[in-house]
Amino acid sequence: MSSFTHSYSQSESSSSYQEQQASRVRHSRPFRPFSSSSRAHIFEPDQPCSLNEFLGGVNYDRTKDDIQIYDRAVKFFRNVLNKIEIDCQWHHFKFMVFEEDDRFYVKVSRVKNRPPPAKVANCLSCDSESETNRASSLPYPSTTLECEKLHRLWFDAKARPMFIVTPERHVERLSDCTDEEIFEMFHLTCQLLDEEARSTNAPWETGMFERMTLNHGNARNLEHLHLKIWVNESKFEWMKSRWDKEKREKFELLESGLYRRDSRVKRIPRRKWHKGREGEREREGKREVRSF
């Protein structure tokens, strides 16, 4: 498979999606696409490897290798995002990571004709007063360095066989994350899966996750950017049966339907939300009239 030359924006790492679109100054870096169409793009790094290997392993410390691995990983993910958001002009899409035969790749699929994510009373990832937030929260793996704690780890609030990683700060697109946030999001994912396998004496070494998904735009159900790590169901059950009492009780609370009962994260009906927006615009208009 021939290499593919991809260009990326020269804007700062923390630049927004709109700022990246405005900047057309590019650099070139090769990477390989599996396929390219109006429906999906699939990319893999130049040298096939597992995601964990690509990110330097769970004990990777970027200060000790002159950030070579870190720089390579950030450029790869930035290139994919720029290809999708700038070149293809996609705003609503699913960004998915798969791994087959110890080779990872990224697949991006466009999403059309879906309404925007529902408005909620409070952001589940940000609201520390929410009982669902407290029951879902997970500790950092033992391999996580202090400088890497830019995200939070969770059970799925609906108790599905997955883990969740969200940025500590409220952000809605991966391209709006800093370079550090992009790298640590995926690195923390590898650390989390490794910690789960080691702490439960799992009999497998690979094939832990089925896919990782980052939904963007109208592909999301929640506004806060969240990486879903779907785990093989039988492996998830193995780990769950070996969790300590506190961890198991938290998950059982989620299984009981806590998320549906939690008024703090209740969805706001679209009609009420739009009515509230109209009232806000009307009040703004009255303030402008009084100001003349």
C-alpha cells in the first residue's frame, strides 16, 4: 500500500476548529489510508503497530525520549483531524479506533441527518454534585504520571461494557484539545486497560477493546467530548467479577438505573430549550432598545 502525503495546519496546538479552517498554511507528513470515500476514511501509521506500542507503552514518559514518540503520535492524530475537518469539511462524524492483529487504525465516518445533542440540566462530566458522576468516577492507573492527569476516567453511566475518558476541562471537539490532551487521552486509555487486566489477573494480553469512539457534532448524545472504550463483553464480565467490593457496588448502582433517576443530568425538552432561547433573545432586544 503506497504512502499518502497529508497536509496539516500550522496553527497553534490549542487552536479551535474554526481557526484551523481559517489557516491554510500546511506542512506535509506521510501516512497510509486504508480507504477514502465520501462515507468513510481509514488511516494507519506508516509503521503498523498496536496503539499501546505507538504511544510508547503504559510506562512512557515523554521527557525521557526527547518527545519523539509523543511528537509522532500527536502529528498522526492532528493529520487525521485536519484531513477530515479542513480538507473534507466534515463537522459531524464518528472518530473510531480499531485494532486487529496488533495493528491499530483510525476510521472516520460521516454522520448526516441527526439532531444536535440534547441539552441537559448539568454536564455529567463537570457536575461533581451529581450522584451519577460520583458513582461513575474511576481512579487513575498506577502508571499515570502527575503531568498526565488531564482527563478523568469513568464507568459508562448506563452500565454498558465500556470505560469512558473525558477531558478535565469542558471541550467538545478533539481538534480543540491541546497536543498534551490529545496524546494523554489515548495514552491514558492504554494505561486504564492495562491496569484493569493486571489487577484482575486477566489471562489475555491483547484484544482488550473492540473499538474506541469519539463522536463529534450531531453524532454525540452529550456535549462534553468523551472517548468510549468498548470492551469485549466476556472480558468485561471477567474483570467485573474480580473487582473489589467498593468498585463492584458503584457499578451495580449504575446498573440499577441511577442515570435515569438523576435529576441533575436530566434532559431539557427541546421545546422548552428553544422557548428559553427565544425569551433570552427578546430580553436582549429590550436591553438594546433601552440603551438608545
